[in-house]
Amino acid sequence: MHTKTIAELSRMLAAGETSSEELTRHYLERIRAHADLNAFITVTEEEALAEARRADALRRKGEAGPLAGIPIAQKDIFCTDGVKTTCASKMLENFISPYDATVVERMKRAGMVMLGKTNMDEFAMGSSNETSYFGPVKNPWDKTRVPGGSSGGSSAAMAARLAAATTGTDTGGSIRQPAALTNTTGLKPTYGRVSRYGMIAFASSLDQAGTITATAEDAAMLLNVIAGFDERDSTSVDKPVPDYTATLNDDIAGLVIGVPKEFFDDGLDPRVAECVREALKVYERLGAKIVDVSLPNLGLSVPTYYVVAPAECSSNLSRFDGVRFGYRCENPTSLEDLYKRSRGEGFGAEVKRRIMTGTYVLSAGYYDAYYLKAQKTRELIKEDFCRAFEKVDVLMGPTTPTAAFGIGEKTDDPITMYLNDIYVNGVNLAGMPGMSIPMGFIDGLPVGLQIIGNYFEEAKMLNFAHRYQRETDWHTKLPKGFE
Amino acid sequence: MEWEVVIGLEIHAQLATKSKIFSGASTAYGALPNTQACLVDLGYPGVLPVLNREAVRMAAKFGLAIGAEVARRSVFARKNYFYPDLPKGYQISQYELPVVAGGSIEIELEDGATKVIGITRAHLEEDAGKSLHEDFHGMTGIDLNRAGTPLLEIVSEPDMRSAKEAVAYMKKIHTLVRYLEICDGNMQEGSFRCDANVSVRPKGQKEFGTRTELKNLNSFRFVERAINYEIERQIELIEAGGKVVQETRLYDPEKNETRSLRAKEEANDYRYFPDPDLLPLEIDDSFLEEVKKTLPELPDAKKHRFMESYGLSAYDASVLTGSRAMGDYYESVVRTLGDEHAKLAANWVMGELSGALNKDGKEITETPISAAQLAGLLARIIDNTISGKIAKDVFEAMWAGEGDADAIIEKKGLKQITDTGAIEKIVDEVIAENPGQVEQYRAGKEALLGYFVGQVMKKTQGKANPGQVNQLLKQKLG
Amino acid sequence: MALKPEDVAAIAHLARLEIRDEDVSSYADNLSRILDFVQQLERADTEGVAPMAHPLAMSQRLRADEVTEQDQRERFQQNAPQVEAGLYLVPKVIE
């Protein structure tokens, strides 16, 4: 049953071939059986079964929508009413959110069943899921390797089919990169397309919620539910939401794929480059035109990102002060002691590094040289993307320079880790939508094809992804032991 | 050495919105601690700010009223610092691009001259919560009900040269924000607060001296006292060879002194940057036009109109335009009586009515005697039904809620005696009863006239028309 | 950009983070490398480029001035480390 997509499960539920309760039990069983992956921080078994039974009841009354009863796992960055929401941090180890994030609320309203909360890098700061307070997540394709990050719990859970679908958030590649490293389909919508309300903020001008699923079609079904205006988020865009499933099969003949030459730099594993070229051939067969394009400032995206994101995070994380919620140190002797120890003990090393980096680049005397400068290079990067989209329908390239690396391999040097996101950071800086879809294997490890769309052109991006998945079967491959 | 004082004020006016600047929690004063602090006000993880339209409207209204530029585009920034009454660890405020820039107002000096005070800027920001230092086992309690209340911070140019000017400026802004109905001006509740930047320099010197910032000035009296104390402290310090340190100082009204708050200020680096959760605030022509339509007649314009239309002195006009409600009340009385009785109305509103209000600690808006009722009373003076003196008794009865003037006059039989025959009869009686005084008067002691008037009034319980009594007495005694 | 231990201490103080003595040098080293890395931005020609604060060219939406939130103090304070009489408690603040 777990090898089915949510599109298939939806049809089975509608046809009465299975029930949500049966599905939910099945996934809960798998989560238990594969607990060693450490993909979940919290499993909400009781609530899930209750929600499943409610969905089944709705279906019997004929009131169920297409996603009713589909079991999903939420990244533990989304606030869930009455359920622990930790952001994989000691700081929020015992935090029970008193409200639902908009994404969660919309999925609940669609009748989806929440299985639990997935592991992640602490406060979404990381590319390997190794910064989690609750320990690293293992990649189901090779348990000695990372599943990517920060949505590593979701990508691992999806790769292992511990849920029918999962959510993620993408600030600098945190959906696309883990999807690439786990043979799953990751979708990061346009900034502002999905509400950020209730998603614990890392870097507000970059954060965007999305999904990690088995297929592009599943991603489209979920985006139909989570996309749209939310009056509680000032940066949410009031723009009609199309039916993203309606255009999945559209003909792409004559459409133009731009391939940025900067993606094929020295750091790229030639075998990954080869996979990209193979994938482009599939598109050529479908009639798409491939053109070379240039994003001359792409090289600035990682350093720009590592000024902008830490600056925003240093401020966003000030609210964790041990006063109203979250971790408080033992016996604080003064206000300053309360702040410093609660935060010093409650945050992990990477989070502290980023807060300090951000504090530094915003501080008196350094603001112009770092923060203001990065705002300008960000503009240059965005303009590159916009210029490219004057001539192309989508951009394509690798999602990551290599396949999944080993757990512990890159933890010593933050820069090496940061450079793993060299192809994905730019999309967040520009605010455009991006996807990663399975495109093959290197030594048995999956790699992903990145598809980048113009602002609010998720439908076109999904159309490209779906047409590829109709022609290929990479996305159907499951790791050994998880079939 | 002669010293010149330089003062600039930063006034924080809480905007009179129903809900907070970035959340839907109530701004009502006096609720139980933390019962009006919603997730946004508490800075809960994941929640986001959405700007209150009314707060923007009020800021724009203020901008228009002081002849300032209302920015077509302004930006909210984060001011980062840690303090327990600041839930998010940053205050959302406007930094580089404020919503209002470059206005001015005119104040009146004691000698009657006027002076223009420049207003550098006014920007929107959120208020912080409150720290309660009563003892909770040696701990401080935090109430976040106030957190997120919209504030308009009004920053003046360093244009004031004495504590008195500073107070005059503050009072003027206080009057203005209440006229505009954008702030209730309640200083006890902290709706209208002020910090003062104070420095001194040798007279004639161009450069400013080092300034200190005085905090916690929550009454006009404290502003004056704190500034005067600080001026003296700075002058004494410099004259003794010391140097003024740029710092924040807290005014202690009990000791009437300012003291350094250096501990809190140490290593301030607010790391301002544009708040990524909020987009640039854009104000277009139609929004401004809409706001313009809601602008009332402003205090200065009203004052000048009162002087011209009603022939009032500058002082009277100032007092009667001290608040919009006062001006409305007065004009309503005048409208009923006619412009020719404007002075009588002014005397009564400023005299009896204001006195009674003060005594009971009431605002004009809480007066038990409506403008129509007061006009009804004054009409009886004008038509000679009662004397001014009797009117004061009637006023008291009205204040006590005994009804309209006519009903009270009727019930108490206070109608003035204007019948010449009746008055003449009593005058004759008085003359007959006081032969000694009559003799003295006729011998030239004319001051005795008042005695005879008093006797007549006594016999008529004050109801005789005093003009007629005077005239008859003079006639008969002369 | 080589940060000294006292620089790390100053930044950590601004950010109210306790850094243990034995960790200071590794933070100094890591932060220095990060700052060196991002310093390459210096070389980019940004003459005349407007700083970008936000991905979308939109303006702030305004909400109606309505009270939409009711008192949920008890619920919200369940996450609080220390409360009394409805107040959040912190070590004595000296003014």
C-alpha cells in the first residue's frame, strides 16, 4: 500500500478499496519498524487514528475531498495545536503549540491525517540533519549517509514511505536538497505563495513552505490545498490559486528550458552532470527546446545567503529567551544570566554560530559592509534570474553537486557544508519556485534534477516535472528493505 | 558665564485604536495582567505581524495637522535588544523612513509672543509591556497587555530654550492629538509620555553641548522639574570643571532628581534592519484625501476664529479651545444665545462651569450641565428674569441635578422683581427704617448706598432687580 | 578577518549567548572562516544597485481595526517556565 502515490490512494479510498484507518495503521506500523532512521521526533498515533476514523466517516457520508484520509507527516517546524513542536531544538523540547500553522490547518480542513512530526536540522539550520537536538536522521538509501537537510526527517520518511506525503520548508534549499539526496520529489513554491503563519521563522524573507512527495502529481494535489492568501501573513500574496493538477499533462513541445552554465562548475560531480544531460535528453524527446543561459552572479549566492539568512535569524531567534515559553536554565541568578544560559544551553552549536554571524553583520560599523552589501548582491542575483526568464520557461540543472555524503563527513567545516547548497540558495534569494525530482543514481545513491520556475509559475514547473515522471521510473525506485 | 539651554522632546502618544498595531488584541487599559496579550503580542514562535489601518490613518492625520510630509513610502525596521518587557527581543519601529517628516507647531511664550518648534519626524512603533517590580520572591513580574499598543513617537527639533518652553510645546502636542482624536492623552495611564534631551552651552556658542536623555516624565509638572533639575546639574558640573556624559537618566519625582541609568545603556547596538515580516508601507493620494476629510478645525485656527467672531481675548480664546470638547460646548452655548452674548457665555464656561468641573475632577465631556441647559440659564439673565447672583444659585441646583433653569427658578420662586411699584415700596420702607444712615448719606457719605441696596435685597431675598434698586435709592435719597 | 576571543565574547554578549570558555576558540575560528567567506561579496560591483529587502515588490496590506483576540492567558502560560498571578516571572530587573 505504501508504494502507492497519494493520487492512487485517493482513488482507492474513493472506491472503498481501503480505509483511512487501515492506511494510517499501515504507516504507523512502518514508522515503528523503521524507527532507526530517526525520521520522526513525535508520532501522534492516537490523534492520527482518531482523525483517520473521522475521515472515513466523512467519506461514508460522501463529504470527503480528494485528500481526506491521506496520512501525512509534518516537519516539526510547523506549529501543531496541542502537539509538541520542537524545531528539533532543546529550546523547544517541551513546547506545545497552542495553535495550528496555516499549512497544518489547511491540510486538516482537507481531512488529511497527521502521523507525526518529522526530524530536521535545529531551527532548519543545516544541510544534513545533523544539527538536530534529537540526533541525525539516516538516509534510507545508505544508513551511514545523511538524508540532506534541513527537511531531512521528511525526506527520509518519504524515501522510506513512512508516510504518503510529507511537508518541508525551504530557506536555502531545505526541501530540494534533501529530496535530491533521497530520490523524492521536493517542491518549494514562490515566496508568498504558501502562508508562513505558524512556521517557526528562520529567515523570514527566504522561508517558504512546501512538500516532499513521491511524485509531482502528489505535490500538485497538496499545493492545491496549501497555496493561497492568508490574512495573518503580511507577505502572503493575494493571487488566485489555479488547479495545479489540471495542467500536469500539458504538452511541453516548443517550450524552452534554460540551462545555466554556472551550474556546471568545478565542484559538480561529473556523474551528476551526466545525469542532468540524460534528463535533458528526455525533455528534448518531448519536444522542449534546450538553451544555454547564464546567471553571472550565481557565485555570489552562497556568501549572500550566509549574510542575509543569519542576520534575519539572529533577530528571529531573540524571542527564545526563557521567559514566556521554551527552555529556561536552572536557577538563573540575574536577568542576564537567565538570557545567556537559557540561550547558550538551549541552542546547539550551529544555531549559535548563525546567530553570532547575524549579530555581527548587523552590528554598528559592519552593517554596510556586510548586510547592506548582501542586499545589493541579492538584487543582482534576482536580476540574473529575471533576465533568464525573459527567454525561457523553466531553468534546469543539478540540485546538488554530489550524491549524499556520509554522516559526520562535513561537520568540521561549516563552509564545506554551506557550499553543498550552491545550486539551491539563489532560488530563495530571488524568491522563485523550485523543485527537485529524481533523475538517476550514482553508486546506488540518488541525485536530483532541479527545475526552477518564474514567479508563481508552479503549474508550469509541475507540468515539466510530471511529464518527465511519465517518461521515467526513477521516482518509483525505493531503497532496499523499504519496498 | 551665561548659559543657554537646548531641549528637544520625544513624545510617545499611544494611538487610540481598538486593537493593537500588529495584532487583534484589545488595547483597553486596566485589564488583568496578560489577558490582552495574544500570540503575536507574546512573540510566540511562528506568528506574524499585520499592520492596523487605523494606526496608519492616525499617523497620517497627525502629519497633515502639523504641515508635515506624509511619506508615500515608509519602512518598518527591527530595533534589537533584550529586555523582559520586549517579547520578541526586538521592537518594530520605523527607523530610516518614518511615516511623517518635517512639520512644526507654534507655541505661546509667557510674554504672549509665539515661537515655532520644528518637528523632525513622527513614526509608528509598538509599545513594550510593563515590568512590575513589586516583590515576587525577589523576582520581577512581566505584564504584556501593553505590548503591541500602537505608538506615535513625535520627535522635535532641539528648538526649546527653557523648561517652560518644553512644557508649552508638550501641552500643545497634547491638545493637538486630542483634537485629532488619535490619542486620549491620559498621562496617568501612560497614554502620553515624554523623554527630554537636555544640554547646555555657553551663550553664543554654535555647537551643542553633550546631551542627556531624561526618561519617565509622565506629567507636565515632572517635565518642568526634571529639566530644571538637569539644567542645574549640568551647569554645576561644567562650572566645577566636570564634563556631561551622554547617557540616559531617570527622573525620580519623589526625590526631585535625575539619576544615571548607565547600566541599561551599556553597549547599546540596536542592529536596526528592515523587518522582513512587513512590507513597505505605501500611502497613496486617495488614502491621504480620505484622511484630510476627517481633519477637524485645528486648535490655532479655532482660537483665532474665536477671537475674531466672538471678540474674545487671546487668553479666553486659548482656554476655550483647550480641547475640542470645550470649544464645541462653548460654541453650542453661543449659538443658542447669539454672538452678542459670547462674552457672557465665555465668562460662565470659564468661570462657574470650569470651576465646578475642576472641583469634581470631571472632564468637560462628563459635565452634568449640558450646553443647552447652560444656555437656558444664561437666557434668563439676559431677559432679566434673574440676576447674575441668583443665577449662580440656580447653577448650583442644576449641577446637583435638580433640573433645568426655568424649573428651578419656578420651584424656588427666584424670579426677579422688576415691578417698579413693588420695589419702590420696599425702598421706602428701608429709608424709613434707617433715618441715621439716611442722614449720613445725605451729609456726603455716599458709600452707604451699598448698605441700602443690601437692605433692599435682604427684604426681597435677592430677587429685586439690582439696577432698578440702585436707581430708585439714588433718586429718593438724593 | 580573524576574530579574537574578546570579539567572540562581545558578539555573544550582544546576542545574549553563553559560550563556554573552552568553546570560544573554536567559535572564533569558525566565525572567522564564515566572515572570510562572505567577505568575497566585497568584490562584487554593486554601484547603483538598490538593496533588496524582500523578494516581492509588494506593499504592506492593512487590516481593519477590530478586536479579534480573546483572553487565552491560561492556555498560553502553560508553556511558561514561571508565572505567578498571571505575570511572567524573571530575575529581578534593576532600574
